[in-house]
Amino acid sequence: DMRDYDLLFKPENIARLSKCCVAFLDSANEVIPIVLHYLGQNPNSSNPEDYARAEKVLQSIRPYVRYFNSAKYTEDLDIGDICVALGWSGGMLAARNMAHAA
């Protein structure tokens, strides 16, 4: 359900989460299609207007994202430096497994 992404893409929600730190993948090829889908657009869109809307969403939440990095979030979730991440499924599973092993 794309409404679950309200947690990350609505400024009022991510602002609250930013207190415990949020991280995003540093991969436009991964993040932009997610935002497009969240907006109800084709994730593979080639329409510049769709990308402008996605950019607007990302700019509105940028102040609340601690960092963009495609590798660091897994360990940071495990050690508690961040509490939320938009990451690859493999990275998220690795973070979960590290937490269970601790």
C-alpha cells in the first residue's frame, strides 16, 4: 500500500522521525521511481512533469533526511545511529538479522 510511504514522503511525518535520524539510498534510479509510484504515476515515466513532482516531494523532505548513502544505513540501523531508512531489501534484511543476532 503506497500510503505506507506517507511516513517518509509527508514532511509532517518525516519531521517527527528525523529526531531519531532518517537515511535514504543515494540512488536516484531507485528512489525516484518509488516517489513516482507514491504519487500515483508510472515509476518508469519519461514525462518531465512527473519528475518535477517527484523532485518537489524530495525537496520538501530533504531537511529531515540525515544522509543519503547506499551502504552505511545497514550498520547504522543496527547500532541505533538511525531509526528509519529507505534502503534496498537486502540491506534491510541484513540490518534486521544483525539486530536479531545482538
